[in-house]
Amino acid sequence: MAVPTGQTSGAVDTTAAGGESPGRGRHTRTEKKAKFGLSSGRAWLLIAPTLIILAIVIAYPVVRAVIMSFQKDAGLDPATGMFVKGGSAGFSNYTHWILQQCTSASGTLVPCPPGTLGSQFWGAVGNTAFFTVVTVSIEVVIGFGMAVIMGKTFAGRALLRAAILIPWAIPTAVTAKLWYFIFAYDGIANKLLGTNILWTGDAWPARFAVIIADVWKTTPFMALLILAGLQMIPADVYEAARVDGASAWQRLTKITLPLVKPALMVAILFRTMDALRMYDLPAILTEGNPATRTISILVVEQIRQGFNSAASLSTISFIMIFIVAFILVKFLGANAVATQENQRKGVVR
């Protein structure tokens, strides 16, 4: 039997046999995928409720605060002595805080007198930055050590993990009041040390009291996040390093730290953002000591005098936190998803 040109012997014409051509088969699979898959319109329809809730809970307060920050607070007009509702303030609310300029009785701008809230802005910024850097640094070191210990296998490990998380589970207001009694003039701290320090009254003792209380409460949170990263490291990597003769220090610096970096940076990011908005711990522990006044405390105190000026201060605080978070994510590798993706691709940063 003669074989047609271009067709081998024994080949079957699937089209003639009632089968589908390759092009038609692909078209059928595409139709099934479009039928049972999610189109772009249906996907947006499903996530729309979540986007609406986020817009109401997050976007609206931020936009509203920015709008209020450009409005004057209601009060007496220095020129007429009449009560006015306010009006457009331009950037005067921002210059009031950043440049520490206050309006005098004659309506002119003068440096804010000592003791006023406007004169305490940069001091509050310094206190917030100081508490953030010191507490986060101490918590990273102690939390890493706690995570290493909790990652070991020993009897009573579950009980130890539960006990370590107790300080983090206690509400911050309760923690502040607990340490307030400890740092009282006749409290446990002075009796154990044999001193007469005013822990909540003097400037630097009050700062150290806030740092100690904050480290005690939030270090378990850091340890929990770092422990999650340590448990992602395969045990075979350490076994191979031991076989190759790597010391404990080499295993720590060449294996543990590089592989735990994503979880560590995420923990630092979360804790830094939390420390930058610190309010209740210093407010309750030191009861308004100016040496421990943070930006959040300043915002709350300003609310009692004028909402719009407080809105500008909260907007400044928001911008500061956003810049810090952007730096951590963009330049210091706090984006855990991108870091892990680079590790899978073999890109080392």
C-alpha cells in the first residue's frame, strides 16, 4: 500500500477518525478554564468588600486627619476678641510644631514659651527615637537568645514557651501599673538595690524605668517571631556544617543569621512601628513626666486644646513612622516575601 508523502506508515489521522485537532483541543481547554476559573471582574467583585472595609477603617481616618490639619482651631480672634470657628490655616499648624512658633496676643508669631506643648515637640521626638532605638535593640538581643533556647529539645519546653509569653499577654496598662509599684520610692526596686532613687520622678531614672518595663513586656513577642524563623532552618544544614568542622560561631554567623534574617527583620519592623507610637506605658508609669513624653502623649494632650492642631501632629507622626517603615522594607530587607524569593533563586543580599 502506498504511503502518502509527508505521512509515515501506521500514522492515524485523528481528524478523520473523529478526534480533535491540536488547535481545537487547546481551544476547548481554554474554554473550560474560562468557565471554571475567575475572571478579572469576578475577582475584583470578591475582594471589593475587604477593600471597602480597609478604606473605611484606614484610609478615611488618615485623609480626614490631613484635611483637619489644614484648618484652624476654634477660639478667640486676637484682632477682634470675638470667638471664631476657625477657617483655613494653611501650614501654620505644621510650622507651630516643627518651628515651635506660637501666636501671641497681638496675633504675631513668636517662639513658643517654655512649658507650652509647642515647645515640647522636638523633645518628644527625641524621647520617642531614644525609646525606640534602645528598647528594640535590647529586645532583639534578648529575644534572639530566648528563641534559641526555646528551639532546643528538652523536657518542659512547652511549659517554658507558655511561661515566657505571659508578660506579652498582660495588657500594657496593667504592666505599667505593676512596674509603677515596683519603681515606687518605697518599692521593691529601691529595697533590693538599697537606694533612694525617684524612678518615676527624675529624668533619667524615669527613662530607664520605661525601658525596663517595655523590654520585660515585649521581648517575648520578638522571641516568638524569631523562633518561627529559626524553625524554618533545616537541621540537615547544621549537621553538614558540623561534619565540615564548622565551629559554633561559624554556624551562627554563616547559617543561622543569614537564614533567620527575614523573620528577624519583620520582627524589628513590627516592634519599631509599635515603639514609635508608644503611649500608655510611659503615660501611666511616670504619670506625665516631661522626660518620658512621647509624640503620642503630646497628641493626646493637644486634643484637649484643639483637634486640628492635634491632627497636624498626628499627621507628622504618621509620616515619620511611614518613612522608618519604608527604609526598613526597602533598604534593610524587612520584606520577608521578597527576601525568601531571592533565597530560593540563589540571590544573596
